[in-house]
Amino acid sequence: MKDSSPKPAARSFAFGPFVLFPERQLLLKGEQPVHMGGRAFDLLTVLIERPGELVSKGELIARAWPDLTVDASNLKVNIA
């Protein structure tokens, strides 16, 4: 039996010349994809999802390195 229910639209976030598609792990600058590592992408996504909010180092580390213990310097490197 085929499911005919409508598919939810993919989320996207536009900021400046960029558009972020979290579910597709895609960041575009204009029409061009921006290449970045997976953890940097995860960090950008959590920050974009919470505009105007303070996001703690702990929350960022938990999002990018779930189930791992890492030093805060890993966060600094990926943010840079």
C-alpha cells in the first residue's frame, strides 16, 4: 500500500548569502556548495536553529561529539 500523505518540506535557514539545509547536510553560498566538515556543520546547525539564544559550550560539544568526551579545544578549532 502506497503512503499518499504529503511529505514534510525540508527545513532551510537563510542568512546573508547562505542557505543551510540541515537534513541534506548542505550549505550553499548563492548557488555554490560550501565544503565543511561534519562536526563544523553540526555546530553551525545548532547555532542557526537557535537565533539570538546563548548556546553553552556543553550543548555544542554534546551536539557535535555525542557519547564522546572531548576537550573544549576541539570546539574552538571547529568554530574557527
